[in-house]
Amino acid sequence: MQRERRHNPYPWTWEIPAGVACAVLLVLAVGVHLGNGLAHLASGQGWTWPASSQLFASLPAVLTNTTDAVGVHAWIATVEFVLLGGLGWTAVWSWQHWGPSRLKGVSTRDQAEQVLGLTRLHKVAGIVRPDLHPTRRTRGARR
């Protein structure tokens, strides 16, 4: 219902999907190196990390490494699973907050508490129900 009331004059273009694709590829590449580094650290060989210029160029060498490949690949798969789960959660959260199906014009919890909460209700109780909460008058004032 809310979607029909508003019109977005800006169409979806290629920049947003391209940015998302680049971010996913970067997270996957970092995940491979993070899993490799954790596998080496867990086996007692020390932390390994490629130079920043070799982040993508060293991926084939890491993935085709045959020395203790099962342990390295298990660490890489675990790290990638965790990172992809985090990306999925971020995508769902972003879609709910900024996507086209979000609720527009809805107040936050703090804003609703400020206007409708118990603190405000106690403050204006004499106005809302003057029969139950008479206003206090100064001494000697007549009705």
C-alpha cells in the first residue's frame, strides 16, 4: 500500500549491483587468506598473510596448495561460511531498513516512548483524565 503512494524518480542503475559484487568478491578473497592464516597459526607454523598487491594474485596458489590441504581447506571453508553468513545477515538487515518494502514514516522505539510512553502519560495525566488526577492548586485558591 505504501509503495503506491510514493514514486521514486531514480531508477535502479548498475552502480549498486556492481558495488555489492565487488564487496562480495573482496570478502571472499579476504576469507581465503584469513582461513589460510588461521590454518597455519593452528598448526604452529605462524601467521601468514600476502602483501596487499598480491591479495587476488595469490589466491590460486593458496587454493591449490597440497601440503596439508585438508586442514587448510577446512579452515578456509569454515571462515568463508561465517563470512557469507554475515554478508547474508547484512543483506537482509539492509533490505529491511532501506529496501522498497520498508515501512515509511514509522517512528523509532525511542520516538514512540517519548510521545506515547509511560513517562509522558504520567506527565499529562491531569489533562488526559482530570477526574482521576485533579490538578494541584496553590493554598487559598478557589474553585
